[in-house]
Amino acid sequence: MENQEILSFIKEQVVQKTRKPLTFAEESLICECWEDNKPYEELEEPFCGHTIGYIKTQTAPKLWDRLTQITGQKVTKRNFKSILEKAYEEYLKIDVIGQVLCIIITTLNTKLKPDGTVAPEGRHHCPSVSDSRYLGTRWKWDDIPC
């Protein structure tokens, strides 16, 4: 998985769940630690305008806590890559399942009669819900104004 792919996913999830975007230092820390998970001491100082000590004691713990919040699993520098890869894979599966369900539901909604049987070709269940004449009506197939 590429840095930008995972970073986009993380940024989206963090904003959705915490209502606060990642800081530049947090984004940079994710990218620096993603490839080889080097120790904080090996990061180039100043790191995003901060000392390594500040990154290690302030930025990183807050970042791991935020990632714990969005994944529901305890995230640390040591395990964050594997946890986020799994979370991203699950996200993609859910997205695909959601798209398939949407297609199925749309297809069924346009081809089913109100009694649950399949409509003949060319006849679909499509009354205008904004038309007040039809609100609260129990439909019979022949009454549908298509």
C-alpha cells in the first residue's frame, strides 16, 4: 500500500470520527514511520519545526490515541501499520458491499410490485412520493401511476 493511499484513508477517518484533521507533524510522522518504522531518534531534527523529544512525548502519543479511537484497537508506533492496513482492507470491503447492495436494492425497487412479486417487463413500481394523492395509500399493482 502506498503512503498517499493510506494517508488519505487515515485523514478521512480521523476527520469523520474526531472532527479534527491531522496536523502536519502527525501526517509527516505517519509517512516517516510507515516504510521502515525507524526510531524517533533517527528522525531528522527539527521534525516539522519540533524537537524529537516533543514529537516523542507530545505529537506521537496524541496521534496513536487518535488512531486508536478510529480503529477501536490499541495503536502504537510498533503496530500501527498492520492495524491500519487491516482497517483499510475492511473499509474497502464494506465500500464494495455497500455498492453491490445499492445496485441490488435499486434493481429490486424498480422491478418489484408492492406485493413482492416481479413486475412484467416495462412496468415498474414508481409512484411519485411527492404527489399527495398517493401518500398513505395501500397500492394495488393496477393503481400505480407509471
